Amino acid sequence: MRWIFVLSLFLLLMQPLQAAVPEPPDDRLRELLREAVNSSDSFADRFEAEVWLLDMSRRLEKTLPDNGQRLSLLKEIHYEASRADLPPELVLAVIQVESYFDRWAISVAGAQGLMQIMPFWLDEIGLPEDNLFHVQTNLRMGCTILKYYLDMERGDLTRALGRYNGSLGKFKYPNKVYEALRTRWYRQ
């Protein structure tokens, strides 16, 4: 019986890795990305900013020990998430799962940066010279894409996350984001 298990494991490991295949560009999403890249205050007041930034900064400290870099990133995340009408904590969870806050991350499928954006989007919206490793560009595009999919799925976050990851109908990726949200980025 043990040899069956070993053989099964061997066959499983020998299967080629399957990268998530993004959906073909949609005209409305292409337009939203153009608008997002061309537009540019997310906190209601200074008190809200201080409370949120302090709370999230403590949670991110082990991953990004540099205070200036960490606070700058958190401000950008809050700004871009709020601009796209997404909870910033959700965006933090997506980034944790996608790149673990490595702005230089590149996936096996070629997705780049914090939110793992596919480079074809730059061509699709007419900005091929832009850099997906630039934090604001990556966050703006990632938040815009996620919000588009959330609207497309009429608020069904599981399906929106599946679309974002190219795994619509599967639960592994959405569950990872939910777990990150629940265990690290929830609001107290």
C-alpha cells in the first residue's frame, strides 16, 4: 500500500505547474484603469489617520522593519484602496497573499509587484512605459482591477477574488485572502 502512496505523490509532483490565466481584457476595465492611472485624501481626519497607520504599522513591522518605508507604503495602500472604494485591510490581505509585501515579486506567470499585476495591462491601457514595480502604479491598477471584479460579481468577494487571481470557481485563493484578513488585518 505504501508504494501506491509514493507513486501517487511522485505523479502529483511531476505534473507541470499551472499558472493562473488572466481573463482577456475587458473594454470597461481597460477604461477604468486609464482613469485610475490618470487621477490622483483618503482619511476622514488626522485622528483616523494616526489610529489606522499606527495599528497597521505595528502589524506590518516584522515584515517591513523600516519605519519610513512601512508608513509610506501604508499611506499609499490606504489612499489607493479608498480611491477604489475598497477596504484597505482587504488590500493588505491581497498583498500579503500575492507578494508578501515584496514590491519586486514576479510570479511564474509573469505578474509583477505588490499586487501581482500582469504586464499586458500596461499595453492595454496605452501606458507601456509605466513600471509595475512602482508602488503607486501597482496599487492603483491592482485596486482598480479588484474593485471592477467585485462590481462585476455584484459584491461577491469570493468570486471577485477568484477572478483577480485567475481562479474563478475555485476557493483556494479566496480562502487564503480571507485567512490573512481574519488573522492579521481585521479591524479591532
